[in-house]
Amino acid sequence: MAVFGSFVKVFWRSTAGSPPSRLRRSVMQRSLSRSGCCKDSERYQISKQECEIQNGPRVAMSTVSIKVSHAGKKYDVDVDLGEPGAVFKSQLYSLTGVEPTRQKVLVKGGQLKDDTDMKKLGLKPGQTLMMMGTAGELPKAPVQKAVFLEDMTDSQLAEVLKTPAGLQNLGNTCYMNSTLQAFRAIPELQAELNEFVPQSNNNDMLASTRSRLTASLRDLYKNMSQTTEGLPPMLFLSVLRQVFPQFAQKTNEGHYMQQDAEECWSQVLQTLRQDLKKEGHSSFVDKYMAAQTSSKLICDENSEEQPVESSDEVVKLDCHISGTTNFMRDGIFDGLTEKIEKTSEALGRNAQYTKTSRLSRLPKYLTVHLVRFYWRRDISKKTKIMRKVTFPFELDATEFCTEELQKSLIPVRDAMREITKAQEDKERAAKRAKIQKEMDQAENKGEAVAMDVDEPKSEGADPVEEIYKAIDPKLLEDEGANATGLYDLFAVMTHTGASANSGHWMSWVKQENGDEWYKFNDDKVTTVPKSRIEQLAGGGEADSAYILLYKARELPPKKE
């Protein structure tokens, strides 16, 4: 209102003697013209030309048109005085092709900087600025044409997204789906299957059919690697039921029955053990997944009877669950100790024996079976033990080994842990330094602050070299063995429900990088955090860990 009043006062002096009606009309005309409403002034009998005469042409005072001279050419540039120098440089880049980092624009007081306030330069319309700098090499066209996700094939999507394919449930086949997803997480198995060529044997039809099962698994995995959609494993299921009729059992209503995933796992594993075997070499399963045990059988009723020692191969460790089992470690020790009743020649009758086993070889891939099902004669059904059993993400298997193997593993294990601890200390030091830097910057109002990281100082010999010196040469020669005694969890098979003949099976596989896991619920594949895997210890009918797959901790690479 004060501005408007001042305007009226000035106008009245310049139009002395004007009648009030003319004054009101002139004030309204000026007000409309200043608000940019010249187009509406016709209703007040004022022309656009008269509006511009009274007020002058409307020019954005925040923009100045100048010229920029570069390489013998002049370019017209509209400079926005409200933007910093970096924006002006971007304008010049679009005109000249000279990148902002290569530009030297000469202005009053020196060279234009990215944070220069353009209003303080005093630029005038038509003024010419000089710019120096050469354009860099133009970006080359991409070798491969860009392809959008919606235009990609299934195989291209699978390669780019890295999302594994699921398997459709063909009617109570979740036990098989979870088994196949867990096997697929073993890269050496993938490579071995790719080289597999089935052998026809007219004299052994069972062996030929078994080879078809391995070949169908090879083809199924190949198809799964070329899509992100859920696939129907029809051929594999058909051959599986031919080779192992137990999986073809039906209910009284004619539906296929639910099966135990551990039985499927064991049967498929034995098939691979026989088929994936090259002449003159051990089979894939024996090399990478079989542990060797050393056992001692002692008679509990006759201390004078000599113990019987033996050795064997096992493809899984059983974790027995009793009313006092809370941790997987305790269940494994119970599984390595058996009570057996057999005939004693010394006593001339049946006697009680204790068989104690320890591992004399650790494979690269160790399978642990939580024995959650047992047969109840009163109801003629497999009943589930729902007790919560906590399992580790890092498993130290040295305590399950023979004393001889422990002597070889423990020095390497301890050296590995020292390296891991040093790396963790380094990461914690970097994190503390980052926090301190942010605090210092806040105190110095955003000014740059140097960051010093106190890295752990290593004294003495190189720890990596010490590891390789400590390894038993026999373990280094055994390609499929674990030379450290340490394992990391990478796959879990779970069961939901109260009975092996019902419920639902799923598998959970750790992603290659990070702490996230894939959840395979038949054809539905989702990502879950590590905290979700911690909830699979059981304690009810909900998802309970049943089969755990551990992978040997890899040795650090040797320094060249």
C-alpha cells in the first residue's frame, strides 16, 4: 500500500488538474501494465504500445546477454546472474565442446571460478569475455547397442539381474525343489555336471536310468541359468520317480505324497557319487563332500576286551536332538557317539558297546543333518522334534577331528583368525576415524579436515606366509579338503509343519557378496537379511533348519 500511495502522489504531480475519474483510470492502467497484464488493458482503452511507452519493455534484470570469444569465434550467451560460475561454464561447454575443467574464462579480477558470484562481475549487455581451452576427445559410441530391460530375453535378464530362477511345485514336490536349489549353490558341482556325458549300458538298465537322472539335472540347471522365471522340473521328477519309486507313492485319494527332503538329498547325492566319476580319479562327491572317520568300538561290559578300530566315509554329520540339546555342536558330538548291542565273543552273549568316531578328513563342503524326525510306532508316522537348536554361521570343526588331524589344523586355524581379527581391527579403526572427521568438520563449520587412520602395525613375518608354512603338505595336495578347519554357512533347508509327511520345504542360499540370502519358496524367490536365517533354529512348527551346508573358509591368496 505504501508503494501504491507513493505512485499516486507522483502521478498526481505530473497530471495536475486531472479529474479524479481520470486519475483512477490512469492508476489502474499503470497497475495493470506493471503486473504484466497489458493484454487486458484494452478493456480500459489503453494500447500495448502505450503500455510499453509508460513502463518501458519488460526485461529480466537477472539475465545479461554477452559474447564469449573462443578460438576465433564469438558465441552469444545469456548469463543468469543468479547462478554460480559453474553453470556459466556448463553453457560454454554446450557451445564450444570444451569441458569445464579445461576452461579458462578471463573476467575482471582474474579467472572465473566455479563458485564465482556472477552478479559481482558487473557484466554489461554486449560485453565480450575471452575463453581459452581446447576440447577433449569426443566420447566414442558404445561398442554394444544399449538394450532396455523390457527388450531383453529371459537369458539376458538372468545374466544382468543375477536373480536365480525358482522351481514350480508340481504337487507336493517342494521337498525336491529345496534339495535341488541347495545342490545348485555348489559351483564345483555345476562345472562337473557341464562335462557329464551319460553312458548307455544295455546290460544294466538301472545304471542307464540313473545316468538319465544326472543328465536331466544337468539340463535343468542349464535352463535355470537362462531365465528368471519359475521352471517346471517335470523331466527330472519323472526320472527321479523311476529310479527311486519311493518318491512315486500316492495317497488313497491318488495324490502324490509329501516326502522327506533328507531322503531326496541322500538319494540324489548317491547318484551323483556314482555318475560323476572320472577314470583313475575319485568321484566328485568323494573329493568335495565326503568326510573320513576314524572309529573305536569298546565293550562297556568287559574292559579286557580289545577295542576294535575302523575307518569309514560319511557324506553328512548327524546332529542328534535330545531333551537337553540346545546347540548344534552338542548334537554332533552325540551323533559321533553311538550305543550298539552286539555279540561279544569273550562273554559269549550280547553285550553293550560304545562306538566313538572322530573325523580324519574334512571335505570342502560339509553337510550337517539335524535329525528332527523319528518313527512313532503308536501312530505309525514320522514325528517332528520341534526343539530349538541354535546353529553357527561360522563352524569350527577341529573339535570333531582326530588328535592327529587337529595338530595339522589348529596352527592354520589360529593364523587365519589372526588375519581376520587384524582386518576387523582395521575396519573399526577406519570407522572411528570417519566419525571423528565428521565431528571435527562440524566444529570447524564444514572445513576440510585431514583423516588419519591408525592401521594395526604388523610385527615379524608376513601372516599369510606363516599360514602356508603351517599347512600340512598332504592337505595342500588334497584339493577337495579343508585345510583350516573353519567353515562358513551358505545354504539351509527348512521344514514347516509337524510331520515329515506333511508341511512345506524351503531352501535358503547365501548370496555371493554381502550378508543377504535368497529364500527359495518353490517358484517364488525373494531376498532376506541374515537376521532372518538366525530365526530358523526351530522351536515350533515354523521354519526349522533341517539340513545345513557349510563351505570351507578359503585360504588367503599368496603374495607374489
